[in-house]
Amino acid sequence: MVYRKGELTKRKILADWPHHVRVHIPELGLGTRLDEMHAFCRDMAYQTTGLCLRGESDAALWCFRSAEDAAAFAECFRDVL
């Protein structure tokens, strides 16, 4: 896989943002819920990365630097976890 200069790799994201919340991606996508998630995280240190597991549906991994931010995100969006 080729990365652009300065682009974060998945390994770097997982290492530097150690608190992860797995979000299930419905067949038709998250729609406006995704905008709500990004707005909720506006003042947090976070990154997102895709996650595809064999035999399971697609998911997004929301990675946070703070355990408190990850817990607040998980509580707010528990309907899509």
C-alpha cells in the first residue's frame, strides 16, 4: 500500500489514539448520523479508520486519545455500536 507523505498509517492511529470505539456501518451507511458524530467530537482528539472483519459487517473504528472522550462517544452513540 502506498501512503502520501505525512499521511497517518492505521498502525500509527491505533498506537497514538489508544481508546477505540467500534461503530457498526449499516448497509445503507450512517447518513446524517455520521455528521452528528463528527460534530460531537469537534473538540476532542480523535481519528477514524475503517475496519473490515471477515464474516462480519463493515465497521468504523473511532480512536480517541482520552478514555473519557471514548466513553462519552460510546454513551452518546450506543445505538450504532
